[in-house]
Amino acid sequence: MAEYSIQDALKKMLEQSNWKYQYQVTKLRQDWEVLMGKTVAKHTNDLQIREGKLYIYTNVAPLKNELNYSKHLLIEKINQHFGEKFIHDVVIV
């Protein structure tokens, strides 16, 4: 009988089910402040992910501008956080 840690068992279960994507979406929302900092998180109204695109909703024009300039770095940071290619594009709304 193979022995798995709880973390390995959960990871395997998520990969074999349809829950993995929803787990990643929830985790991104929870970790948004850690990834982006308090100021960005405070001024982010909503996050949505559709077909690998991250939609960031904010009403702050300078933040929109800054996020637009750093899309590539943001994608790399999020994908590195998840350890796989999860986001391939960012849309600032």
C-alpha cells in the first residue's frame, strides 16, 4: 500500500476532480493581498478568472495604469505562486 501525506492526497484528489480550478480561483482571491500588497488589495474591487484570463476590477486610474504596465510581471508572479501556468493574460477593468 502506498503512503501519502495529507497534502499529497489532497493535491491528487484536486487534480483528479473538477475542484482544482475552483480551488485555484479561491486561493488567488485569498492570497491577493500577499501577492500584490495591502494598497493594491485595498483598491481592488473584484477579481474574476475566465478561460485563463484574470480580470482585475478597480476604479483607481493610477492603479489601472500601473497594472497595465506590469501585466507580464503579474502573470509570472501568479503562475510562480501556483507552481504552474494558471493565468495567461490580465485584463484591467
